[in-house]
Amino acid sequence: MAFVQESLGLCRTMSTLTKIPGSFDQPHDAAKTETNVSASQNAEGDPHLVVLEPEDNPQNMSLFRRWLAVLIISSASLCAAFTEQGVAQTFHVSHEVTVLGISLFVVGLGSGPLLVGPLSEVYGRNVVYQISYVLFFIFTFPVVFAPNIAVFLVFRLITGFCGSAFLSVAGGSVSDMFPDSSIASPMAVYTISPFIGPVAGPLIAGFINQHLYWEWTYRVQLCWIFVEFLMLATFVPETYVPVILKKKARRLRKSTGDPKFYAPLDRREGTLTSAILISCYKPFQLLLFDRMVLLLDSWNALILGILYLAFQAFPIIFEDIHGFNMQTTGLAFIGIGLGMLSAISTQPLWNRGVPFSLVFGIKSILMVLISRLYARETARYNGDPPPEVRLIMGQVGAILVPVGLFCLAFTTYPQVHWIAPIIASVPFGSGIYFVFTSTFTYLVTAYRPIAATAMASDSALRFAFAAVFPLFAGAMYDKLGTVGATALLAGLSTIMAPLPFIFYRIGARLRKNSRFAAH
């Protein structure tokens, strides 16, 4: 059941600003750095330094338990709610004012990670998850019972901020539980979840708003938050290695009575305040001084902005032109959802290079050939390919997104059957999945020493676009019409389409000259 949280695409797919033991100043890959440094210090003969044993390693949990945790974490960022029409009627405001509810929620999603990221490094991922969801539950009540539009908008911003933990910290949980060799599939599930939500959200909210009051959308959300919190508290273990070691050191001090036992996190340098400040300015420093990050982040931001703009464009296309009501307009988003699901169903092909005969007829010949190239390149580097190989999937998405948008544009004429634009949105949905999965994985691997910062820079730009695009959707479609406005978006995505092809060729050279990237 996916609804309620407009948690697009801030999917941050790496651990948040993790550091070498004792430092808030240098972000690193948490599990690997912590284990390596601890082992080296223990080798120097410090008997009181707590190190990671096999039974403590989250990657050694049963496969079922790890996948259950991934599914619960992903479902927490699955949903989106849209109630503009009902809010406008209740509070007697214009449609543009109610759209601010979406934009402010997205602003909260974009700004929250700057705080919860550093907090998760000190207190662990689970504490952040549980407190965030409790606050999300509490602050949703003022949204349900808002006496005026001001209260409604303010608490939409606050609930977005509280819900952002699953877009900034959860990707790190996935990387904690799976090694590089098997992380692709769980990361794919996590990556797609916040994009499926805004597709399923209008569908479910449309039925609720059509037959009940709009407040019932958020009442159903409250039920979902409660159930999700119970699952988080029951089935999701702590996976952040530095905090696992810190808890182990505390248990040893208590059981042995020896206060000398310590974990690397106990000897950290710097303060939580300095970590928050770093997380605020480092992403923007990366955007300003690394051209590859700027261009890839701009590409992601444009596509996410277009997706959020579709939430305002689809009612224009299907309600104004084809006479749909709210619930049937929500059903029109099924095309994008089917595209995403069909894309993620090809993940085994990307992982292992499924034989051509098994997928013929399911995906285009182009995608099959390119994915087989991906498998061949991976084998060429003995299973450890350079980051640029990750962009092969992005090349498929770069083609599908503008193709889907152009098809959508020229099927919005009134004389064209309503099923045509829904079908046209399928390749657009598939392209979204391929683009974001590719670029997220590329940023994490190419900028591994500062992976959290790289993802934060991507999130900041994406959510800025996602917050702004819905605000001018109505005016743009009024001026240009459904064909012209959608074709304009398709043209913009076409301009950005060569990026994964270019960086696939020259990315290694650019990384070598970058002061931020891993060489």
C-alpha cells in the first residue's frame, strides 16, 4: 500500500557522511573503513580496541533477514499523497496555493538529510528511523485537522523534513548489509521505491478523494505510518558498523568491569555541529568545482522535475481533454508505474547477462544488446569494473525518457484515444528507473571517498527542481498547450541524453583530474 509521502527521488544510495575512526572531517565508506582501520589498530597490539567479528557483521545476517529489512526500509519511502482539489475547496484558495503543499513537502525532503545524515553517524540508523517516523506520525495530525491553509502548508513542510530520513540514511543501510558483488538487486529495489510512490499515490488518493473527504487521505496515511513504525522497530536491526562496535564496547565494559574497552567511534575527533556544517556546504562545493557531478546532477534534477510536473500535467491531459474524474485520472499514472516495474524486472539481466532468447519480446533489442555489453565489460574487469560501466544502464534511460515524452506529447490531441498517452508514458517510466539507478550507482562508486557528499549534492539539486516545476506547470500548459509543453520537456531531456555516452568514454580521464573523485 503505497501512498502519502512525496519521497521522490531523494533516494540517497550510500551511507551518510561516514568517517575514519575519530574524525568528522573526512567522509568515508563506513563499514569498510571502520573494519580496515580497526583491524590495523588491533594489529598494533591494542587489546581494548573493539573490532568487527563475523557474528557482528551485518553482511553475515541471513539473506531473508537482510531482504526483509530492505523491503521495510524501502516501503517507508514508497508513498505520495495528492489532495490539491479538496484542499482548494475547503480553504477557498487557488490551485496554485495548494500546489505549494507538494513543493514545501519536497523542500523538507531536500533539507532534512543535512541534519539526519550526521545524526545517523553518531546515534545509528535505527534511532534516526524510529524517531523520524514518530515525529512524522505526530506532525501529520495538524495536516489532517488543519484549521486554515497556513497551518496545512507549514506542517506539510515539517512532515517532509521528518520523512527525509529514508531518503538520506536508508541507502546506507542497504550498502551496510550487502557487499559490492551482490548489492545491485537490493539497491535497485530501494532506488525504485520512492519513484513508485508518487505513481501509486495519485491512484489511491484519487479513489479516496472521489468518494470521501480529502482528509481521509492523510488519515489512511496515519494508519500506514503506525504499521510501518511497528515493522521498523521489530524487524530492522542496526546495520551501521561504527555504532555496532560502539554498542559492543559498551557491553564489554559492563560485563567485564573494565572501562578501557572502546570503539573507534568513542575516540572520534570534531563535533556533531561541525559534521552538520560540513554536510551543508560540501555538496555545493562539489557542484561548483566538479563538472561531471554538476552535469549528471542537472540531468537527474531535470528528469525528477519533469516527473513532479506530470502530477499537474496529467489532470490537464486527462480531466480537461478526456473528461476523466479524480479516480480515473489517478489510474492514468499506471503507465509510468508499469514502465518502472518492467525496468526493474530486467535487473537479473544487468546482474548476470541473461541469454538473449530469454528476454526477447520483453524488452527492446537495443536494451538487450547494451545490457549484454554491460555484462561483457563487467567480466572483462573480473567482476570489478570501473564506475563508467555503470553508465551503460543510463544510456538506455537517456534514450527512453525523451522517446516516451515525445510519444506522450503527440498523443495528447483530443481526437487520440485516451489509452495512447498512458501507453506512451511506459517508456518514460522505464527510462526514469534506468537513469537514476545508473547515476546513483555511478556517483557512489566514482566518488566513493565522499559518496555521501556526492549523493547529497544530487539530492539538493533534484529537490530544488522537483519543488519548483509543479508551480509553473499550469501556466506552461495554458500557454503552450499539452503538445507544445510536453514536447518542450522532451526536447530538454534530449539535450541531456548524450551525457552517459560522453562520460562512459571520458569519465576515467575526468576522474583522474578531479580532486574529489576516486582514481
